[in-house]
Amino acid sequence: MTQTTAENPARKQRAQLKVRTLRTDRWWLAPALTFTGLLTFLIYGFWAIFDQSYLAEPYIAPFASPCLATACPEGARLFGLAPIGDWYTWPPGLLILGLPGGFRLTCYYYRKSYYRSFWLSPPACSVAEPHGKYTGETRLPLIIQNIHRYFFYFAVIIGLILTYDAVLAFRDKEGNWGHVGLGSIILLVNAILILAYTFGCHSCRHITAGRLNHFSKHPLRYKAWTFVSKLNAKHQQFAWASMFSVMIADLYVRLVAKGIINFPFA
Amino acid sequence: MGYKAKFRVWRGEGGEGRLEDFTVEVNEGEVVLDVIHRLQATQAPDLAVRWNCKAGKCGSCSMEINGKPRLGCMTRMSTFEESETITVTPMRTFPVIKDLVTDVSFNYQKAREIPSFTPPKDVKPGEYRMQQVDVERSQEFRKCIECFMCNNVCHVIRDHDENKQAFAGPRFLMRIAELDMHPYDVADRKESAQDEHGLGYCNITKCCTEVCPEHIKITDNALIPMKERVVDRKYDPLVWLGNKIFKRSS
């Protein structure tokens, strides 16, 4: 039977449907929303990098942390240090945002979202993409996506620093513990979401134990893998939640720093 | 409770064909395949459709319903509006034999290209000892009913026929992942997954996962873990160095 099929050239053709898709649902809605969400994040991030109101003690805006140069106000410096020195005078965010940015850019979830919404490759399942040729991640530049795990290592460091910032937000301006403001809560929630997103990453899942074939020989790593797998199952949700939380937290601190938000428990 | 539904069904041999309109009776509790069978029985006796179990377990009745890859036997008519026109076409990635029946031999060819399970030479059949946690991951992939809807929906070959030579498709990349994760498989599958079976073509847009009738997390549990294993082998200098220093087998 296979022989008969192979010999008949007419049977080598797919159905010659002329339309791009026969889907009747609103397949364009998800990529449109994703496009809007990601573009909002990019525009906000671009503005935030160059905005100088990033410190409202005890809060520091996440997009400017860690602040590593002498040019940063003393309260904004990580552990009070300025390892970069005084030669760097540009905005602090410009120095470090490439790391969490690179982590999100090469993240397996974000890849899906921007391949679909920005590059339309494909815009939605069973909707034809507009490109004549496709090589995927087999060659430059997209083969660079394989660097993701290195960004993950840096993202862990950034996540821990944001957690440290959130803990410090429970001190008042004089450095006494016990202060709780809306900003403290916002920064704490943001840190938790960032950590949940970071540790739910597919590379983290692989590093903990995914690369092993004998889980039974590595019970602790297997336990870690099981935990990471649970976070990983919600990776998309944590990706969006942490993206908005970091924007909200950053904007909140800047509005406090500018004096726009100035109620008592700010 | 029955009603008359409007159906548009692809009719033709090979690539040539057209969508034909039918009005056909639908009764409560029926699925799309039931309606296709009623069409055969009442209006189009030569309508070709492949089917077997009618229980979502044989993977025969894969088709595209309103543009989405679905199993005809698992798509309830109650999910559509009574006024809706339901369009039924063959799987778009594979050549049409007749009407809704496609030639899926591409998949059998790709299956043959994957080296089978390769146990260590010194372990004889009957000596395999594995714990449940060691095989659990792979067992998920064994749920596959080979409906080939994942390969059908994958844009790498759906929109680019020229990639069929280089790309095995999600179903068979999942098979490679299944074998690579097996505690007793010693074949080197990482290099070949990337270089011979086209894992790098996958841009993880997850359509395979979306259409899988067995709800296998193809992308998250097979393709991405396999991509990470390939990174270990081909793109991560630290892993390479660690393997050299600690004399680990990769």
C-alpha cells in the first residue's frame, strides 16, 4: 500500500487550500496581547533606565539595583560599596539590566511569546507564518539562545540582590528595623515573584537533576528537580507576574522618590 | 434534540480538491466523526475518512476541524454553535490520498531513522533494574497514540515543506528524548538530535503541546530538556571542562 502511494505523483501533494488558516476563533488575540504586554515592558524599561529618581530610602527601584558605581547615592549602593569606581557616570540600570534582560530574552517561555507575537513564526497554531524560509535556532543569530543557562546564573544573583533590597525595605530611613510601608510589601512581593520565575526556569530544572538519567541515585537532586518542576509548570504565569511586578515596584519607588506618592504609609 | 448542521468538507484526490457544503443531521452526544459517518451513509458514500477505535486511543481520525488539528472522534458537536458552519479538512502537512485521508508515511520514515533502544553490552535482558522515579519521565511520552497531529501542526514543516528532510518533528524528537532519558540506553543521541534530526529547528512555540490529545507536555518535558542536553554537549564550555576534569562520561 505504501508502494502504491509513493508511485502516484498526484498523491504527493497536500490539500491546496488557498487561505492562511481556517480557524474561526480569535487566534490573533493572544499574540496581540502578548505584543502589547512585551512592548509596554520595553518602553517602560527604556524610560526607567534613564530616569534618575531611583532611590527613596529605604526603597531602591529594582531597575537600578544593584547600584555599583561611586556616582550612586550612598544609600543605593550594594552593601555600601561601589566596586565599579568613579569612572562610570551613566545610569546604573544601563550597567546591569543586560543580565536580567538577557535572561528573559533567552528564556524558553519568552522565546515562544515573541516568536509568536513579534516574528509571527507562527502567530498562532495552524496559522501560516509569512516567512518564505525558516531555519529556527540552527544558526546565527538564534543559535545564541543556547546561552540561556549563563544568564540564569546571573539572574539568580540579581534575584538575591532584589530580595536583599526587599528585606532592607523593612528598615526606616534611620536604619531601624520594623518599618512597614506599602513600598516594603510591593518590593517583597516582587522579589518572591522574581525568585519563583528564576528558579522555575527550564535551565534550572535541567541543572538541578534534569540532566541525570538515574534519579534514584541522587535523591536530594531529585527532590530539588521535583520542586523546580512544580515552579516550571507555572513558568508562563510567573514570567508575566514577575514582569508586571518589577514594573510596578520600579514605578512605585520612582513615584515616591519624585514626591508624587507621599501618603504616610508609602 | 437533533438539528441540521452545516458542514464544509474537503473532497478530492491528491492536492486537488475543493470544499463541499453539506447539511447533515446531528443528534445529542455526537462527535464530528459520527457526523462524517452520517455523511458517508446518506449523502457522500465515497467520502474517505480514516478511523478505527472511536475512543481517542488509536490516533487514526486526525483531521482539521475549523482549522485546528483534532481527533474527529473526540471533538464533541456540543462545542459548536448550532448555526456555525464546521469546516473539516485533512491534515495540512501531509499529502492527501483522498478526501480526509492523508499519507502519513513521512512519520514512519522518520521513526525508522532513530536508532532503537541500545542497552549496555554487559547487561542481559532480565537483568535491567530500574526504579519507578528513573522511568517516570519517559513513561509520559509512552502515552503517545501516534495521531501525528503534533507533526502536522508544527510550523517547521507545515509552512516549510523543504524542512522535512532535516526535521524529525516533535513526535520523534520526543522519542529521542525518551530514549536519551532511559537509565539503560547508552547510545549517543545528543549530537544526532541536533545534527541529524533537526532539534535546532524547534523554536518551542508549543503548538505540539497544544494539540496533543493525550496532553503530553511535549515541549516542556521532552523538547526543552533535550535542547538542554544538547547544550551540555555542544554549547556549554563549563560542562565540557567539568567532564574533562572529573572524567565524567557525558
